[in-house]
Amino acid sequence: AESGPLTGVSEPTLSQDLVVLDIEVDSTPQDADLIPFRVNRPCYLVDLRTVHVPKSNRGRLDFKPPPDWRVTYSAKVLGLGHGQSMKEMDETPPLGFLRVGEVRQWLVTGLSMHTFHLHVNPYQIVSLSQPEDPFFQVGDWQDVLFHASGRALVRNQLDAFTGKTILHCHLLSHEDMGMMAYFGVHGPEGCWWKRARLVDPTCYRNYTGAGFHYERRSAGVGRSPQAPAPMWMQGDAGES
């Protein structure tokens, strides 16, 4: 091509119009009557905010202030944390051993200076202090968290995969200083938290349950969900 974004590319290129849009602006737009719908979630993303987590599955993660480049862990919220800066993974012991197919709850501190990044399994924000942040809100699922309050309560499922689950500060300079750690996850490979289906009967374990369903409006009563059969975006709203 001799011009455009592909200038200098030796292979022959084709330039053609694929889509032509004819846009008309209505001077008096009206609100569309949108049909409310609900997306089916995979079972490892069901809402954990109302789930009871036993004390044995609660702990605290501390991202230490510089120049202490450690992530420490305590199996008790008020306990003494342990951990060390990671130089070589093979020479660094795990923060602890967790069982696959269970829900965990962590109080995470140090989030005003460090970003909490977790590999393999995302976590749900259960509680945040002020100030409000539109990007991080209670109920959200994340794998990186940074918040001015400095602390958050999160929950996650250790779903299916065993082995080493790494966590670290996602600021590269902090990570390079050794602010990394890992948990050893053990148990039967592929095990998952079966109570997820009690929390959300529409959750799915494979692609056959993916999709969404529309919600009906009940006059004077609010909304009640339709049957949870997956629905894909095909044709007009309401068609399966």
C-alpha cells in the first residue's frame, strides 16, 4: 500500500466499503422501553456476598509499606502474618495451603500503595471503605484491586485448578523488588464448590448454560424472572 495505515506493506491490499451508516437525529428522542434481562453466570462467579464463610476459611493478606517488599498472610484476621520477599519461587515457601472447591474470604490491606493481583481465580469485592470509587464497587469481580481506603474484604472460589496460585503487587517496580507470593492449592483436580447452584440455580459449568433470559414485569408486584433457559441474541427481543 502506498498510503493509509498499511503504507509500506508489500502484500496487495483491498480497500472497500463494508458498512454504510445513514444516521438521522431525532430532535425529540424518547426513552426506549427496554426489556430487563439477566445474564447467566458461570458457577465460579455466583454472588458470594450473602454466603456464610467458616472461620477456618477466613484470613488476612497484608501488602507491606515500602521498603518492606513482602506480602504476608495470617489464617486469622487478627493474627500475626508471615511471608517473605520472593526472589526465586522454588526457594520461597507458600503463604499457606488451601483446598480446591471452597470459598475463601480475605481482608486485604495496603491497597492504597499496592495493587492486589491474583492469578487463576478472580475475587468479589464484599466490603470497601470510603472514598467511593466508580471503578471498584462492592459486588464487582476483579483480579486487580487498588483503592484509596487501603483495605477491602474480598471472597473467591478456588475453582477446579490445583497447584501454585500466585498473587503479587501489579506495580512492576514493586513486583521486581520481590512483592510476590503464592498459595498451594490441593485436592482433587477439577473439584468445584457445589453450593454455587444453591446460590444461583441458573449458573453453569460449561458453555451449554451460557446466555441470558428476559425478566417479566408483574403489574404492581415488580419483576419475576422467566424460566432460566439460555437465550441468545437472535432476531427481535424475546426470540430464543
